[in-house]
Amino acid sequence: MKITATTPGQQDVSALGKSSGSTTGASFQDILAQELAAAKSPANTDIAAVSPTAPIPAALRLDGLTLAEDTINTLDKFSAALGNPTFSAQDLAPFASALEDDTAALVSLKNQLPPNNPLSSLLERVATASYIEAAKLRRGDYHA
């Protein structure tokens, strides 16, 4: 019995490697040449020149990095306090307050930065970790 139809997922290996004599549309070289010409056109450079990124003040960068480092240190101290069995829930409450304050300050600094800035994403990640840990403590996830 000869099988002539291909089932889904199978290829006709007899057609592989053979090129068809007739092609329709533009060739790869033509399309590549058009795209390269379009990339070099002055219209694209005008768009890039209209929106230059303004330099971020050094004080803002320093404040952001300092606050991120302080928040990470607070998270580290909070982690050590959680591992210490002598701490009660009341002893951990100041950590939650400090983390909530740090989160608000981080978000405020982040909002002063452009969204595509690497410092902005760092501040967002540290603020997220800080917020989550404070929320977990307030919610009662950590039993002291």
C-alpha cells in the first residue's frame, strides 16, 4: 500500500532541497537594500534628535543609590531579627515602619527619573522587596 497524503507534523522529504523556478515578490537583497536605505534616511535621525535624554543630576543619582543601599541594609537587619528567637512581634514593628518609609522614598525618587534609566529599575526592585517584606510582617506571615 502506498501512502500519498502527509499527516500533520510530517514533511514531504522529496520536495526538500529543490528550489522552485518561479518566485513572486521582491528578493531578499531588494528588501535588505530598502531597509538599509530607510535606516539611513534623515527622517529617522530627526526623531532621535528631538528626544535626547537629559542628564540626571548627580545629587539625584547619589540620593537614589544611598537610599537603595540603606533599604537593603534595613532588609538585612530585618532578616537577622527574624532569625533571632528572642525578638517578639512588637520588636519587629519598627522594621516594618522603616521599610514602609523607605519604600515611599524610593518610589518618590524613582518617579523623578526617566522610565528607561537603570537606576529607576533598581529603585523599583528594591522598593518592591521592601514593600513585600513590610506587608508580610503586617499581615502576620512571620510568627515571632
